Amino acid sequence: MPQETQGSLGAFIQALPKTETHLHIEGALPYDELLRTLSPERYPADPQFRRSSYRYPTFPDFERTLLDHALPWFTSAQRYHEAARVIFAGYVRENVRYVETSFHLAVSQFINVPGTEILDAIRAAAPPGLEVRVFAGLLRNAYDGPLREVIDSLENWEHLAGVDLHGFEQMPTEPWSFRVWERIRRAGKVTKCHAGEFDGPARVREAIGPLGVTRVQHGVRAIEDPEVVKLAADRGVTFDLCPISNVRLGVVPDLASHPLRRLMRAGINCTVSTDDPLCFANTVSDEYEALASEAGFTRAELARLARNGWAVADVGAERRRAWLAEIDRIESS
């Protein structure tokens, strides 16, 4: 991209009305503002795992780090509300106008709080000017246990935006998922699935085909199979990508190698989000800035990423047109 000052690029990114479409709320717990208030001795300033140079050895190592730091905070619906309030305020400051976030449904069992109360607590924290949609995140083996009855009721949760199948991707997708996901869609809710992160393109094909989703969380490794890439493009599937997460977890070696640009050029609607800021110390603006500085993304490409988020945002047509027009204005100014 043409040489420009960091301030100029930062001002452009700040001005873009952005979206966050791949966020785990437990993994977004504000480290400095909230977690360190519990125990400064236990949670020191600038821990190694939050440094940009840190690489998680394995996905289980990452999960342990996340859970060890998130679960001590998330002990009540009120704690979810307080975390969401601080998280959402941060998004407003960086001009993110729409957020899709999931909460880990299993936590409701850990802390003996109904999932509907957690859902309501998160939604109630949304400030004016920020659209928030809340999803229930389910592990791939979640149905084989005490959550079964809860899962079978999700289609009736009035304010639930949808569901997201997540967790260790190399676990098989169990038969219940296909049945439940179809029922959730019939109820008018959105279904998502993590795929193509730590397992190959076959998992992306499964998510789009038998599981029937049009929102793939990550999808990075679809690039390894041109037929899967074409399938995703032909079906109008969106990949909600998290480039910094992909580097820090070793999915790709660096941002210059990330297939985001190639996926976009192949016709896939790609968005950019943060995944788990607690573990990566990143913001949506950081994602845009890193793509520009490390992968050479132009202003036009960054503006397209912003548009892509609004293309799938659950907002009315008039509001979508207004934000797209604002992106056009900023890009041409």
C-alpha cells in the first residue's frame, strides 16, 4: 500500500464503522480493567501469554490459559454483565458498531445460573449505538450430559441470536449436532460452526454441507482445497476470520502468509474479528492495522472488510445501507 503515516492509517481505520462477528465473551474478559482487580498478585501486569511475540504451543495449552484466567471471573450473571459492559464500551471507543458474541453454555452449569439469565445480562450491557447479538457456544460433545435438556430448549429462547459449535476441532461432529442445528435454523436463528482452524478443509466442507451453516468461524484451512473454497463461494458462506489469533495459535506462520486475501478474491465473504482478546491482547482496530502493516492490505481492502461485516450483520436494510454509505464516504475522502 502507499506509504502513509501511522497516524493517517489509524485515523482511517478509526473512522470506519466496523463489526465484530467472532467473539467469545469469556475470552474477551478485560485483563487490566477487571481480572487484575481480583488479585493483582495472581494476575501480573504484562503476562507473557498476552505479548504479541508469544505463541501458544498447542490448542489445549491455549484452552487452559483461557479457562484459568476467565473462569475465576465469570461466577454469576452480574459478572457477565460487568464484563460485557466494559467490553462493549471498548468497542464504542474504536467505532465498532455491531457485535456478535457467544457465551460458553457449559459455564451455566458450572456456576448454576440459567443460560437465559446470562444471555439477558450480556444483552442488558449493550450501550446506545452498539448493536449486540448473543449466541450460545456449544462444545462438540455437549449433548452427552446435563446440558441436553437445555440444548433442546434453545430454539425457544426469544432473544438468542443463534448457536455456535466450537471447541477442539479434531473432536468428531456428533450426530445430534446436525439435528439440533437444523431445528435451530427452522426457528429463525443463525447457526455457526468453528471449522478449518486446527483441522483441514474437510471440516469446512462438513460445516457447509451436512451441518448446513453459512457462517464458518475461521475457515482458514479451506484454502488447502480449491473445491471447498468454491463450495463456500457458491453457497454464499461467510468466513469470520481472526488473523492475529491464527498467528498466535500457529494456524499460519505470520500475517503475510494468511490466506485472507486469497479467500476474498475467490469470492468468499470474509470478516475480521478478534476471537479471544483476553489471550491475544488485540482489538478489531489492531486486526486492521496488522493486516495493513504486515500483509500489505490497502485502504480499499480494509474498507471491503468493513463492508463484509455489514453484509451479514443482523440489522435492518436501512441501517445496513447507512453504514455502507458511510464506508463509501470515508474511502473516497
